[in-house]
Amino acid sequence: MNRRYFLSSSIALGTLLACSKLPLGRTSLDDKTKKDIYSLKAQGVKKVTRTNEEWKRILNPNQYRVTREKGTEAPFSSPLNEEHEQGIFECVACELPLFSSAAKFDSGTGWPSFWQPIAKENVREEVDTSLSETRTEVLCARCDSHIGHVFEDGPRPTGLRYCMNGVALKFVQGKV
């Protein structure tokens, strides 16, 4: 076998293998399957899955309504809105660290707000069309709890405002 034939055969075989992995319109995933696949791709975050009954035993009714049923707490109702100590804001359902007090700011909206998560892989974002406007929902990457929404009207350096439900968070003072 000469060298030119070997190289051209290798390139052709590589191209064939790469193309064979493309769906090319033959396979189509429904939205639920895509959501399930993408939710499992949170880098380095092991998923926590529980039944609704288990969540109801772990969470109080207001926490359950917000985190599991995608509710919203009333503005200015969370004591975490006024929390200014150094620490970490964790998911109330699974204790995954989500936000640092170093990224917290007063947005004036009535909900605890942050300009970035502790680690991008700790939160998951989804398109939310439940209201008349399209928003970006923020979920815990470990347990899929609804935490709040992110908007593009925040301060520097990111320009983002992670507007979170305080009832979906647990503050751990001093932990950084």
C-alpha cells in the first residue's frame, strides 16, 4: 500500500465516520428528550432525583411551591434580600452552592440579586414562556429546583441580574 493511498483512505474513512454521527434529518428528538439529555450534562454536578412526596417531606410548603412548582415569592418578603454578611447562598433543596455574597447587589426589585453564580455549571438555564414575555429561568443543576430568572440589566462586570427567590436559597454565613 503506497503512502498517498493510505492517507486518502484515512481521510475518507474519517469523514465517513464523522458524517455517520450527524442526524441529517433522519432522527429527531422531542423537546422532553432534549431537555432530559441537556439536564444531565451539568459538568461535575451529580444529579439528585426525588419523588414529589420526598420533596414535600424535605421542603416546607412555600419552598415546595417555589422550587418544585416554579412559583414566585412576594417581592421584599425574603430576609435574604437584606442579608449583607459574607457567605454562600445554597439551594434550599440539595445544598449545592449557587451564589456568593461577593456577587450580591441591591437591585431594588425586592428579590436577592447576584451578578454571577459561584460556578456556571451549578446553575442551569431554560427558556421560560409562562408569561407574556420570554424570560430565562434559572434552575439548580443538581436537583432542578426553580430558583429564579436571569436578566440582562445587571451591573458590571457581567451585566447580568440573577433575580432569585429567597425561599429557594439557604444562606451559610462565613462559608466561602
